[in-house]
Amino acid sequence: TMKATGPYKTVDTFPAASAVVSIVGTQGEPFPQNLAFHKNAFALVMVPLPKPDGVSFSAVASDSGFSIRVVKQYDIDLDDDVIRLDVLYGVKTLYPELACRIWGAEG
């Protein structure tokens, strides 16, 4: 039994539990998928990482809430420079009712 909450507040009819489900398309055929969502549906949080000591170069760039760290170090065993890019982020669905996945058929 569905509760009349969230996205089901205006739904008053459901298919029968024994209803036949028809699959559209052919097995093995690709079905493109897209997301449609309001900008408030999801949250992305990025945290600036500290610059480490003891490396030849490091930098942190932050702008408009986005942050990335670059660290460069020499690897004596491989006789090569190693460059590393780091981000620390978190994501959360805030309002699932403001987003949906859309399936379509190829061609």
C-alpha cells in the first residue's frame, strides 16, 4: 500500500498487483537515459584541501564554491614528475520530487 506522501500526494489510482507489465523495445538494444531536474533538487559541496608541505609545488584554487588542489612531486625511482589533482566533495538529494530520469528509444 502506497502512502499519499511526497510525489504520490495527487495519485489516487494504482495498477493492480497482478497487472501485466509490457517491456518496450528489444533485448540488448540501448535506451538513452537523461536526467531532468530543478537546480534545487541536488546539493554539491566541495571543501578546499590544505596545501601539503614537502612537495616541490602545490596550489589550491577555489571559485564560486568549487575547489581543486594541485600537487607536483618528483619520483626519483621513475625519474619522472608526478602531478596530482584532488577534490573533496559530497552530494545529497535534497528534493527528490524535483528530479526524474527519462528513458527513450534509439532512433
